[in-house]
Amino acid sequence: SQQGEEDPQALSIQEGENATMNCSYKTSINNLQWYRQNSGRGLVHLILIRSNEREKHSGRLRVTLDTSKKSSSLLITASRAADTASYFCATRSNDYKLSFGAGTTVTVRA
Amino acid sequence: SAVISQKPSRDICQRGTSLTIQCQVDSQVTMMFWYRQQPGQSLTLIATANQGSEATYESGFVIDKFPISRPNLTFSTLTVSNMSPEDSSIYLCSAQPGQGIYNEQFFGPGTRLTVL
């Protein structure tokens, strides 16, 4: 079942701008993972943040996690046309299963 | 990490037929999963493919409709049986190297199925 809710549903930005998307969830988690999906293809793993971590960076990506608010954010800095994709958050509790959010569709305009 | 391949990448099938999707991982993994992504939707877990035992299905999915095999630690198949147009989806295989709760889960490129 889907635990995560993401907002916004869609985001359109100019190349070079930053893109921020948020994910909220309902139950306690062990970790939260962010994925990118291009044009209905497979999911590319972006970053995993543990429940005891508050922030994590990977290249132009910055992920935050606030377990008290049950929310996470993904920031993409200096966006490029190649960042155009759908982004999903997925939470994992103790049972190894991932529950996915609805996703945010990001369009980067040249 | 794990590199996952799936075959076929896409198919168009007739109502009432069955399709078997293959998933190959480049390393031995304990945990493999099958997901479905309906058009414009997010991912829903179909089942966990267990090596040496029957798959564990999520609510709303049954073995007769989605039989799964897991003959070894690098390979799994998902069959979509007696297909109807409602089965048109992307089917994704996933694997988690290692058993740690903090291990990343990786996905294959997906199989895009259209049922006419």
C-alpha cells in the first residue's frame, strides 16, 4: 500500500533553477529512498537516508528527513534538461518492503 | 549495487493469453521483488520472490494470476496469466543486495505490457 504522499504533483522550472519536492509518510520508518524515473522506464536509485540521519548530499542532490514531522524533501540544484523525470520517494519499515509515494513530475525548460 | 535486466522490455498481448517476464541480477541477492506500475500511477508491490519457497503475495494479488518462480539467487520470473486490458502496466523487478535494513533496493528497466 502507498504510504507516501508527494507534493507538488508536477513542477516546471527553468534550467539552472533549483527544484524542491516533498514527501510525507504516515508510519515510522527505517529509511527513505528517492528514485528517478524517465519516461515510464525503470527506476534509478538516487539516495537513501536512514531514520537517524537528518540530511544527506549526493552531487547536486540534497535530501532532508524530519522524522518528527514524518516528511522528507529532495532538492535538485542547478537543474538541467536531463533532470526532467518523475521522482518518487519510498519508505521502508521493518519488513523490507518499500511503500512508494505518488511521485512528482519535474519538467526542466531549456 | 546491483544491475538488473528484464526480458522482454515490452510486449503487446491478446486478452486471455499469458506472458512470462524474466529478471536477471548480476550478483546473488537474497531479496527480490516484483512491482506493478499502472499508467500514470505509482508503484505497487505484487510479491516478494523467495528463493526455495513460494512467493509472498500482497493483498489484492494472487498466485494463480501472478505465479512467480525463484530458482536461484540471481533469477526470477513473473507470469501474468489470463490477461485482460486491466493488466496493461509496467512490471518492474527489484532486488536488494544484502539483508541489512539500510541496504538500497535497485530496480530493473521494467517490462511495458499492453493487453488488447
